[in-house]
Amino acid sequence: MHWLFTGSLSVDELTVKIAELPTSLQGTKLVQLSDFHYDGLRLSEEMLENAIAATNEAEPDLIVLTGDYVTDDPTPIHQLVLRLKHLQSRYGIYAVLGNHDIHYNHSKQEVTSAFTSIGINVLWNEIAYPLGQELPIVGLADYWSREFNPALIMNQLDPSKPRIVLSHNPDTAKILEQWRVDLQLSGHTHGGHIVLPGVGPVVLHYKKLLKQLPKKLRRWVPFLLGDCSKVVRYWEWAQGFHQVANNQLYVNRGLGTYRPGRLFCPPEVTVITLDSQ
């Protein structure tokens, strides 16, 4: 999509405090990328190139990818991995799949195989330890899949140890309240696409706004016509850092852009530094 509809890439940096973080992991740097929607329409080659360059410039210890690499047809994943193989990190790249990555019956296998071919580790209800046994990385199946079952994974973990959870859909943060989650990384919402300064994502107010418009004008506002509750329930978590009960959640705005475009909601590369609490 043309940059006029997306805005320039934003590199957002934050420090996240984690209780009982081992001294050896203080200062660990993660880079999160999400929601590419690489399909020839929603993500330009220039934006993708800039995102890869910004990621490598950050010199991350670990890169995490949080879903929706394609839109419907998974075939473009084979071109996407040719670009993603240039990503560089000290301890590798770990990914979870989003709802678009499992759109067709064969999509999950095709996306996973393509990632595996360039050394990207896809976690589907799995635990990995790229940073050592003291800080597991949990990757959950997509919330909308039949295999979403966090209890199966979370109950395997020692509650006294910190952990990072990758889960495409931020709505899962509500379900994960019953377990310790020191940092959940999600995407899916694209930040709400249209954000008004001082107001937040328009989608939070779309029903009220829609009722105030004359019926003849409503059809000219396609963003407001969709049933946004089918995307996520908790639009207040559409982007950025949130405290959810005792857990911490960060939602990346994604790289890909749907029509009508983005407003005050630029595509995002997130650079996260871990610190002890």
C-alpha cells in the first residue's frame, strides 16, 4: 500500500520490568514484528525493507514474530521468507501464527514449512528456551483455532519463574489472567488503523459515531460499517503497553495496512529491553 495511506515506519522503544529476571538477562533486547499481510497489496517492499533494516540496526538478542504473515492465500510466504532470511539476532527468531496464517486447511503447514526452511522457529502450543531455562518463551496456537488451549502449556511452567508469551490475538490476555504472564506480545488489531489524538482508536467509539451520522452518509464510512467486535472484544488494548490484572501486555500495530489506511497509527517495529523489577 502507498505510504500516503500508511505513514512512515515507526520504531517504538520501551523497557519492560520483569520480576525475578535473572541478572544475566537484564538488558536483553527483543524486537517484535507483526501483521505483515504480505500479499502484494497491503505491505510495500520499501516498508518491509525498512522494517528489516530497523530490526537489524537494533542488534536484538531475540526477534519475535506475532502472526498474520499472509492474508488469505499462503503462497506469498515463499517470497516473504526470501526477505526475512536477512533478519539477524543473537539467539534466533521465534514466531507464532495468526488467524490469517491458518485461513485454508493447508495454510498452517505451508507457512510453517516456509519459516522452518530459513531457520525461523514456529511455536504452536510450545515452549522454547532460546534465552535459557530461567526465561521460557511460550508460543500459543491462534485464539480462533480449535487447538487454542493455554492450560495445556501454561500448567507446565513453574509459577516462580518469569515467562514471555507470544499470542497473536490480544483478547487472550483476559484468559491468561489465571496464570503468570510477565510479558505477552500480541498483534492482530493493527492499532485500530485510525486513531485520533486525545481520543484513541476510532473503533472504540464507532457505534456511537455511526448513530450520529445521517443514514445517507454511513455507507461512505466503510471503516465504521464493519462489525469490529468480530476482530477483538477488547479494543482498549488495540496498541501499546497495558497492565491486565497482574500481567503485562504489549500490542504491536503491525506492518500491513488495510483500506482505508492508517491515521496517526503508523506501522511499527517494537524494540523491547528487559529489566529487573
